[in-house]
Amino acid sequence: MDRVLDSHFSADREDHMSGINHLSAVSMAKKIRHRELSPPEVVEAHLAQIERLNPKLNAYVQVNVEGARRQAKDAEQSLVHGCKVGPLHGVPVSIKSSIDVDGMRCEAGTKLRAGHLASKDAPLVTRLRQAGAIVLGVSNTPELLMAWETDNLLYGRTSNPWDLARTPGGSSGGEAAAIASGCSAGGVGSDGGGSIRVPAHFSGICGLKPTPGRVPATGHFPLCAGAFARIGVVGPMARTVADLKLLFEVMQGPDDGDPSSAPVPLHWPSEEALKKIGVAYFEDDGRTPVTPETRAAVRMASEGLLQAGFQTQRFRPKGLEEARQLWWKFFGTAGGMLIRPEVAGHESELSPILEQFLEWAAVDPSHTGQALLDMWTQRDLVRMRILAQMRECPILICPVAAVPAFRHGERTWIVEGQTVRYLDAWTYSEWFNLLGMPAAVVPVGQSPEGLPIGVQIAGRPWEDELVLEVASLVEKHCGGWRPPPLS
């Protein structure tokens, strides 16, 4: 009888713990403030989930078990003593291992930084802690973040909780897998060409690529400076748009260490102003085909906003192909120029994915001084032209990528009878890095295999709050996060 009772108790406790892991960060924080859950209880649920699932997913590269428990105990004492607490009090989060977390690994997936420990928190991590968040650990990335899948020679491959034979995306793939599977309530990724949005799309969660400078990239490796300051950002990832909003509010604000930083105050649009916003949508870019289910997801998002009272129209801005080509000159050609000297003499220690990236980057000649000047000017001109086209419709709805999560190692796909190559499948995300526009991803549809399909909501620079509000309505009318099979 005792064994039967113990069995029932264990099953009930497991169901309870699973329930905690599936809560949104907003709900989790509310339950903690109302003393319906305790910070130690929440942290233990996440540590148990990590112990159970991380061997299969390989999402985390380091988990600070004792540190998380200590933070949880301190958080509980603050509640006991009636102290004022922050909006994320007791909520466990994860951080991409390319962002400084004091005393934790910040290796960006490369053997060339093996064992590197951050000596202090990045400003965004400090802000999360000040809001009460508990940092569980740091998550896996591809080497030097140069891929749309997550694998490296230091820690190996990360798998998707929807299907272990598939990737959760990259370069913030560890974050996406951890959040989708309930091993973290939310977290922080970085994005130079879809690295937040593609993993969110592949893993069925939400993500925001902010306007450069809204969330400080200080403490990120590689450094967000020079060409990368124009296209690279850090931003929140979570299971719901409400969680993205909360994380964004906590992390945003200027910092001297970010060259794109600007003192832009939070400005959430009123409901009345929101409904006056014009929305444009397009299902493909006329160059790279997308799956039928991806088209259906974009249409569903547009129809959902129409039902919510928005005026929507089918429209694709002119200049996107030029933006794609310019993005590669920043990310690919300039990125290769920056990386090659750093890895010279260490070629045998590079992961196959990074070797492949450097081969792709070497196809075009290195930039001359004149080429760099021309590239910078062309970027500004195409940005001006596209923003002018968005005056009447400052919100664009479009795909995140051509395909859903792919099987490990795949490099081409047949879509609508055409071959889609690896470097072409993610161009739907890359434009907005080049243009400096905020863009969010919300899960909307699913593939015939049951894989999640996200939709991208992009807006004009510095209008991140507008993008998030529209994303919230897409989520409300079209679906949202579903627990993957492995969670």
C-alpha cells in the first residue's frame, strides 16, 4: 500500500511540476507574488525538467544548480519579510552562452574560447536580476553563432523538443529548445540574421528582434560593433507575447557599451491608436518559395487582424532583394573578414558548420575601403526607400523562413517544385537585420508533420512596442504556444 501511495504521490507531484513548467513567465511571477507558488518550488521544477530533458536536448551547456537554489531561497525570504519585489521575482530564466553572466561560460560555441568564464554580468543580465529573475544557466550555440542550427565541437548538437531528429534552429537554438520544453520560463538570444526568430519559428515559441540599441548588446561576444552593430541585436525569447513584453520592458534602455544605444522611452500604443494602424502582408518574396502551410499561416494572421478591427492589405515592399544582397555583404563578406584572422592557425579546431560558413563567405572578394563606403551608403538608401513605402502600413506580416524545422544536416529542400538552398531559406528574416527594423515571431500554424510554423510581424525602427502589441493580437486570434511532445 505504501508503494502504491508513494506512486500516486510521485505522479501527482510530477503533474504539478509539469504544470509549473508550462506556465507563462507572467503567470509564474503573479503566482509567486500571491504566494500560490514559492521561488524554491519553481526553481526545483525547472531543475528537475533540465535533469530529465537536457540529456536528450542538449539545450544547456552549464546549469548553476546551487546558485539557482541560493537565488530562490533569497527570493523567498524577500517575500517572507514583505520586501518590494520586481516584476520577474522568482522566475527562472536562461541566457545564450554568447552573453556575459558572471562566473558562467561565455564561449559562443568555439574551442578557441573553451573554458572562458564571464567576469561580470552584461547590463541586460543585471536588469533581469534587479527585476527578480533567477538565472538558471547558459544555453548552447553554433560556433561563433554563424549558423541557423546549433552544433559545435565543444558541446555537440542541440535537438528540437518537437522532434529530436530535427534542429531547434540557430544561433539561439539552445535558448529556443530550453524555453519550448519548459526547462526555462524565458530567456535571451541574439540575432544578426534570424538567430532569435528562426529558432522561435522552429521551436514553436515567441521571439523579438528589437531595433538595434533598444536592448543593450553590451557584454555580447562577438562584439556588436562596426558592421555587426548595424545588424546584430540581443532580445527576449519566451512562450507568450506577454512574456516578451515583460522581458523587453525589463531589459530595454540605453547603455554606453552599445554603439546603437539611444534614450528611447517606452511608448505602448493605446487601443484606439492601435486599430488605426495599417497592416500589409505578403506570403512570399517572389524569389524563394515557402511551404503551403507557411502561406496559410501568414493568411491566418492577416485574417485574425482583420477580425480584430485592423485594415489589412496584400503588399510587398520593393527593395527586399537589394536588402538581402546587402545583408550578406555585412554578415557574410564582412563577417568572414573579421573571423578569418581570429581563427588563423586553428583551422583543425573549427566545427564543420563554421568551416562551411567561411567557404561561403570567401566566394565574394573581400571589401575594399571603397566597397565598404558604398555598402554603407546603399544600405541607408534602400532603408529610406522601404520605410517610405511603410508610411501607410507600418506593420508587415510575412514568413519567418521558407521551411519549418529541418532534419540535422539537411542543406536543401524541395518547396513548390523548386530547390531551396540553405543560405536562401532564411532571407525572410535577414532583411529586417539590414534595415534595423524590429520583428517578432508568433507560432500560428503547423506542418503536415505537426511541426510549429511561426509568422513574422515587422515594424518601423524604434516602434518595438507597436510590433509587440500587434503580435499579441495575432497570438490571441491565431493560436500561440503548444507544449511539444518532449515537454
